[in-house]
Amino acid sequence: MTTRTLPMTEPATGLPDRITIYEVGPRDGLQNEKSVVPVEVKAEFVRRLVDAGLQTIELTSFVPAAWVPQLGDAEELLDLLGPVAAGQARPVLVPNERGLDRALDKGVKAIAVFGSATETFARKNLNRSVAESLAMFEPVVRGALDAGAWVRGYVSMCFGDPWEGPVPVEQVVDVCARLMDLGCDQLSIGDTIGVGTPGHVSRLLEALEGAGIGADQVGVHFHDTYGQALSNTMTALAHGVRVVDASTGGLGGCPYAKSATGNLATEDLVWALDGLGIEHGADLDALVETSVWMAQQLGRPSPSRVVKALAGA
């Protein structure tokens, strides 16, 4: 009889008892697919994630289909999924006031805006400067808060930019502070191209703390281009961060940054958390089954090491 492999639980000092997994697979994971995933498959993906115990799932983006055709079915997806259950969060990304209006019309109660720490990526992603992007976000954040919605502010390229190279920590902190000053409830710092390392993570979190943005307001979003996403996450947890972005199966990337490969795989994160005795609410077996299923829909194996190990994928 074969016994399923499990990590031995050995808690470490200085880490939280529980964290929130902010699942980005349906949005960040699927936005970079070359083909458009059918909306029925997306809805089933979300339902499986809910059944796996994930409480916070970013569903889609209310961007024009001409910008990101993979997410051009936002309204239809929300219609298929129906009302959000109590205690669960279903954020959506919105780029501007028009996107916010579309989201609010569908009863969305949590939204996110997506800024950049660098001028080049701000231009490529939103066709605006950093300052112009923040000016565009101001009425979006205000409108969302006035409507009683929760607001997250993403800042991308926090650790490096494929066009500008290393990004000064002070520059990142300035953009983060300006975004949070708009009234966002939470900040997500993104390593969009996966070049960050633990020391860099520590330095940025300490600088944010010095600017009045505490770890309790911060989520981390690491891509695994150079295999650093999990170690960077553990460093962030040691600094007091309690929200970690992850993508089931390691799906994801960025359509405007070709060097950005997949996100931290939710299964890889859960394996590490289980070994540390940190609660998260997710069922690893169900996540692995979901990733295997989604890999079949996409026609390629999951890049998650844990999925490969437990499912032979």
C-alpha cells in the first residue's frame, strides 16, 4: 500500500500562525495564454478553487477585449459564477473608471488597480506615465470606496524592469506611497520578472515600513523566473507579511513583459506552509487535482514542482 507523501511539520520561529492565499490563477494565470480559454472552463476552474478551500480568488479584469482578449468575457464569467458566498472575496482588476463602472454594475465588492514602479512599463502597460497612471487611478479608487468596495493597489516591476534594469528601492517606495495615499486598503508589491532575492525583499519591506506602509497592509506577488519565488515569500513572512499571491499550477506571466514567467505555484506555497504548520485553509490534494485538470484544458503539463511530484504530471 502506497502512502501519500506529506511534509513533516516543523514550525519555525518568527513566522505567522496563519496567512491568506490571494489566488490569482483565473486572472493573472490565464491572461497570458496564447489562446482564449472558454468562459465555461474558467468558471469551472474558479468553482474547483473554491471547493479546494481558497477564500480569495481574483477572477478577471474589466479591460477592453482589444487590450487583453483572454479576459474579454468578464461579465459573462461573473454571470456564470453567481453571487459570492459570505466570507469569500472575488476581486477583479479594473484599469479606469469605465472598467470600475462595469464591475460595479455586476455587483463586484472588491477591485484592484495595477500600477508600475517604472516609467517604461507604465507606458507599455497603460500608455501613460507613472504620474498619469496614478491620476487615472484616483477617481477609480474614490469611486470604489464610495460604493463600499475594498480596493487593492498593485505595483509591478518592484524588483527589476526588463527595459530599465534594477529599480531603486526609493523609487518603488515613492510610487507605493503615492498609490496608498489614494485610499487603497492593501498594497501588492510585484516582482513581475522574477529577479528579486531575499535580501532585496527585506530591504524593500523595511523601506516601506519606514514610509508608514506596514506589513499588515502588504501582499507579495513573486514570479518564479529564477526559482526565487518561494524563498522570497518566506522572507516576506518573516517580516510580518500575511498575504501571499499565488497561482494554482504556477500559471501566469505578463502580456507586456515577455520575460515574466509563471507565478509562485499555489501548491508549492501550500506544501511549504504545511511543513511550517502555518494555516491557510486550502486542500492540497484538491489543488493538485485542479491543476492537473487545468493543464489538460491548456494542453501542457503544470510547471508546479509539487503537482509534478504528487500527480506524476
